[in-house]
Amino acid sequence: MKISGTATLHAPPAQVWMALNNPAVLTRTIPGCEHLEAAGPASYRLTLTTGEQTECHVLISAVGFLNVPNYPDWPGLAEFEGPCFHTARWEHQHDLAGKTVAVVGTGSTASQVVPGLQPVVGRLLVFQREPGWVLPKGDRDYSREERLRLHNPLVYRARRAKWYWDVEKRLWNAGTYRPGSAAHTEAEQGARQYIAAVFEDRPDLADDVTPTYPFWGKRPIFSSDFYPALKAANVELVPNAVASVTPRGVVDVDGVEREIDVLVLATGFQPTNYLAHLEVVGREDTTLHKYWDGEPRAFLGVTVPTFPNFFMLYGPGTNGGEIAMNLRNQAAYARRAVKRMAREGVTAIEVKRSWAEPYHAWLQSKMEGTAWAVSNNYFSNTAGKIVTQWPYSALDYGALLKLLGPLSESVRTAAQSSPRSA
């Protein structure tokens, strides 16, 4: 009997890449949109990078928020003589075998890159500005018997429901993200125990990789091979930030220069820079970024006043909890809105400002007391406001979106020139 599907608990990156590039899945590449302009009361005019223009009645942004690489501004970076590239813009043409490679960063990307580079390079320097909390991923191969059982729809759904409920319980009343709660204490204790187990013979490294901020203060790292890779003979963890770059090396904040051949920037992304490559113009001839004025916000992360028929997936204030379920809820909301337009002859749906602004103030108030609020992370804008996060469960989020979404809407028909309450 042939058993289809992944053979592991977590599909490796190469397998995911192959699946996404299957012709049955990816059939057309969109160059992207540089400029989107409201072309009327119920349509948008899109200009693509090719110069081609088209129009749509409903605009749905599904670009996510981890898509704009964060490049550091270290003095001397442009003068480095060797290959230098961001992990999100990997330059595959370079042969790294036997080279001295520096990886700057120890977040989720670095935790994947470091174990992959360690067996290949001659020497690997890992520069760490601040450690992240790490838990083992728990990845393993499914047995043949397990895979057969999971092909039973009842078994599959029961296991999925149990996993989902376990997540919901941890997120009850934002407990997971609040230091001192049972769920938060359990998670941090687990991470500390993992450090103690892996670095039992390396207390020096144990100190260097232990964060001083609460668990969930930054995005946690799930990896079973990152810590072991740091113990390898050809790997050196430098527990300092980078101060500058020379033509042949990297200088840390202590003034120590280390010569390298290749510089890999695992310096993350710009999560608060939502829709960075898109200029969306609403019905008041104001761009989305001007409306936000440095503080991205949307009603339940999906809709924005004065931008009719515009919906965001993974928008501001929706990162956290069971993200995949949040995305499904957002997609379902946009689908319901489109169906309503077709069914009732509605030409435009827009969130009321009287709903959007109080909601944003409420969400901001719920950030107080979370681990995010007392840590240095990428969830905050330049003013220090946490604009990316959702502190509750996917069940809470889905219920609010389904119940409050329709109540928050203003609509208009072809015969109307201004929005009316739903």
C-alpha cells in the first residue's frame, strides 16, 4: 500500500520548497504591485511592476509581514571584500566549503542556518546581540503504523482537535504571554531545563545562551539542532553585537576584530513595515501608510477606515496564538463580504471609524503585562507601541471577527455616494 503525505512531524524546508513549486500548485508568477489607486467608489486600479494596469472590485492583501529583509547600518559594511548577503536573499553561487563564515543573529533563521553550515564550513562565527529562548522541536519520522492511522479521517481529526484544544488552553486569557501565569512559567521552565541538559558540559555557553527577559519576550525558537551545533569544535559563539565591519572582518562592541571570508546576515525582517512595497490609496486620496502615520492598525487586523473593499490577511495585531487558524478566519471574513456584495448588490464595504479606533485602543491596553511589553523585540514600532501582536486565542479571535465584523461595517450600493451603516 502506498502512503502519501509527509513522513515527518515537520516537513523539512526542501520538501516544502518542492511542494510550493509543484506545477499543480504554482502556475503563474505575479510580478507584484507597486501602486494601487482607488479608481472609483467600488474599485481599485492596480499598477504592476511591468507597467500593466488592471482593475478589481475587491482587494485582498496576503503578503504577510515577514517579507522585508532588515539590513544593518554598520559602518564599513559596504567595504567588506567577501561575499555578504541576507539569509532571505541567499547567494547560492558561493562555495562555502572550508571557509570562515560569520553568521550575525541568533533568531529563528539563524537557528536553521547554523546547523546547516556547521558541517560544511571550516570555521563558523555566530554573533549574538541577545539570546533567544529555545525549545526542542521534537521532530521525528512517523512510523508506517502511525501514517496508516492518520489516513483514517476520524483519527486525523481527533488528533488535530486535541492539539488545537491544548493550544487554546494555554492561550486562555492571554496566559501564555503573561509572566507569572502557569502557562508562561511552564514554558520558561522547559526552556531553562533544555539549556541545562544540552550545555551540562559547557556552563560557559549555558550562561551565554540564557536570556535575561521573560519567555515569549521575543519570538521563541523551536530547534533540536541549534544548541548542539554551537558546541561543535569549528563553531564559536560570540556573545556580542557587531559594531562595524572592515574589508576583511567583523568588529564586535568590545573592539575585537575577527577575520572572515563570508558574511551572512541573519538580521531578520521589518515586521512593522506592513505592505512595504505597496502604495494603497483610499477613497479620501490618502495612502495607507500616511493614514497609519507609523502606527499600523486595522479593525481585527483586517479592515481600515476609508479603504473600502480592502482586506488584509496577517495584518497588524494578528500575530500570536494559533496563526494559521487566524488566517483562515480572516480569509473566511473576506469571503463572506464578497458573497454579501454579490447577494445584496453592495458595491462597497468599509469599517466604521467609530469601531476601528476604540478597538485599536482596547488592543493596545491588552499589551500591558505581557512579556512583549518588557522585552526588546520586533513587535514594536519606533514609538514603542506593540502593533503586530494578538494576545488571545484563535477561538477568541474567530468569534470576535464573526460577530463584530458585520456590525463594524458601513456599506453602500451603486445608487449611493456615501457609506451607510450595515
